[in-house]
Amino acid sequence: RAFLTSKGVIVEDDIFIHFVGLVYFKGKPYIFLPRNSDLNKFQQYSIAEKEKIARELMSSIHMYQQSKKNSIDNRDNGEGFIGEENLTLIISLLDDFNLNGLYKRRSKRKIYNAGKINWKKTIHSFQPYPSDNSPLYLEYEGVSKRTEFDSEISKIHAGIIYDISKDLGWLTYSEPAYYESVLNSIGRSELSEEIQIATIKKELDTIYSERDIYLLKSISNYLEKNSGYNKSNIIIGIKEFHGMWESI
């Protein structure tokens, strides 16, 4: 009760809790279902079925939070989203990982007489030799493309996904072992969170892909929000569910 009170879910004199969503407290998830839910029937479900219901509930809350109409109306009806930014960030990071995998650093470097020919640079920099039909270049400037799968950024990303997925991976994926099997192949960053954030921001200055920029900003945001934060205690949900119910 003290934890729920500290987060504004209940006040001292409350007898009933006006809240639907997820409370993750001391390493255990607690799902608060809408009023009049059939709890006896719910208790008979398997763990997988319970996770499916919880996943669909949190997904519905997330979609409702994201709706443009609701973002305006909610200011006046006192619904009181709790942990809205955390839910959006967590689902965004998990969804991106499920779709694209870990961050990959892509780089190009200039090489000579190897790789894909850069004709513009070659014509500008090298003297051709005459031939019957066209100039012949015995030397040329090429481009070597490299993709790193185990960069420091990838290790930072892996650590974050591991932290989220071990407790909340069920929010987007039904198989708990999925994340562990994918993440076992890469190490974890040993840098402090402060240095990790600085590393991410430095990387942002070198990339142009919209997806990579969005991902790195999300990673940086997660690190900043969770620096010195007790990750074992999380509340995400909505205080007054009737407004959401009426919109369904």
C-alpha cells in the first residue's frame, strides 16, 4: 500500500483502488484488471493465457494513450495516466528489437585497388591509360563497407533489452526464452551509465538513418530515466478506466 500511495495510485483514505494496469513490485508483476472482470475464471487460466490477457490489456492502454483525440480529451476528464512515457518507451524498444534485432554499426572507408569502385574519385585522382575503346585505369579508389554486430553500442542495446525482457518481455512477445536465446551471443557493456549515455550521443553525430537515430534516442532516454532508479518497482496504467472503455 505504501508503494501505491507514494505513486499516487491511492490516497490514505481510499478503500477502493481506481487503477487498471501493471504494478511491478519487488520483482513480481501484478495486473489490475477492470472492475467486474471474472476473477474466478481468470484464476483457472494457464500462465500463458494470463500473460496473453495482460499483454492485450497493456497493449490496449498503450494504444489509447497514443490516440491523438485522447491526448487532448484526457486533460479534462481526470483519467490520470501513470507511467505513460515508460510504457511507450518499453514497448517501442521491444518492438524495434523484435523487428530489427540489435543495433548494427555501419561504416565506410576509402581503400585503393579493392572494393567497389568510386568512379568519381577515381577519374578525379588517377591518370588513365589509353586503350582502343575507353580509358583504362590500372589504379582506382574503392569503398569498403563494414557492419559491426558487437560494437559498444550493440552491447549497450543488448543490456537494455535484457533488463526489460527478463521482467516485461511478455508485453510484446509470448516466448520468454526468445530474448535470452538471441542476446546470449553478445557481451554486455561494462561502462557506467553516464559513459554509456555519452557514447550514444557521440554515435548520434555520425549516423543518418531515421531508424538508427530514433533507436539511439530511445536508448539514451531509457538510460537517463533509469539512472539511479529502482527498476524492480514500476507502475504503468490508467486511474479511471471508464473513459477508455467508452472509447472501445
